[in-house]
Amino acid sequence: MATGSGMRTLEEWLEEAAAFHGHLCPGQILGVRMALLGCRLLGLNPEDPADRRRLIVYVEIDRCLTDAIATVTGCRLGRRTLKHIDYGKAAATFVDTRTGQAVRIVARDDARETALHLAPPGLSKAAAQRHAYRIMSDEDLFRIHRVQVAIPPEDLPGHPLRRVFCARCGEGINDGREVIQNGQVLCRACAGEPYYTPLEAPR
Ligand SMILES: [Zn+2]
Ligand SMILES: [Zn+2]
């Protein structure tokens, strides 16, 4: 099946996605198709390195489909081009940083049901989804809307804009993630938002 946005077929993208992710799950198919659709709606070719460099993607979940989106778009957490917004939703927003155009795509909750009806009987749920997610229309898989994303300068790729040190733990903090409390510069952990409980001081 041709993807419409380049020379690569859906199956070729899926092969690459499965290699990166570790297995070919329904989420890989959904994520590859979501990313191809996002690129197409923005008029960008995911096979063109110049087009890929224009993309920033906000993913709203840290599950299988996130890896597939990273494969197709080339966006990476470590390059600040893949942003995880922890909404727990199978959704992502694709931003063209050159034009400012952005489109948010949400996987339809009823796509799972549709998939089970479309697949040949006797398949497991996952196998049915793997079959159907390849052939279902974009409209049956996704809801789409244009959105606007104001990306703060301190969230953009490139060198850190600034770096300060926490007055309590002394650790360095990049790009404005510090908190000012009673006139003190603190990291978010020391300011009262730790995700960990220290069992000992760092050595
Ligand atoms: Zn998976
Ligand atoms: Zn601190």
C-alpha cells in the first residue's frame, strides 16, 4: 500500500518502526499512519531530511504509538523535537516550525471496535487490529483538527538558553525550569514537586 507522501510503502515504514520499537504491535501501525497523516496534512515529506528538520511533535502518551511517531518523523526527545505531554491520550500534534501550522490527530476510540468487525473471524484481538489498522481509512482511525501551538523559546532545539543552580541541592537546571520560592532559585524537586524520595545524599 502506498502512503501517498513518498516512495516508501506503509509496510516499509512498519518494518522500520517494528525494528526500533521491538515488535509490530497495533500501536506501531496506528502511530505510523498517524505520523504519515500529520506530515501529509502539513505538506511535509517524512522522507525528505529538510522537511523532517521542520517538525516538532507533541505526543500525549508514552506508549507504543509514540515510538512509531518517532520513527516516521525522526523527532527525538533528546533533540527536543519530541515533546511528551502526559495526558494519557492516544493523540499527537504535529507542528511545522517554519510555517507555524499545526495539526492535532486523535486516535478514535471506536477504531478498536471497527477493527474487530473488519478482520476475518478467528483472529486474536491484536491480530485483528494489525489487519484492520492497515486498511481502515484515515477518517475511521482518526479525528483531526488544526491547532495553534505557542512553543516557548526555552523549549526549542539548540543550545540551552540559560543555566542556573538550585540553592538547596546545588544541581544545575537548564532552560528556565527553576522555581523561585521566597526569593530562592530552586529545582522543582527541592521546591516540593519531587518524583523521587532520596534514600541517601548523592555521592
Ligand atoms: Zn508495542
Ligand atoms: Zn534542588
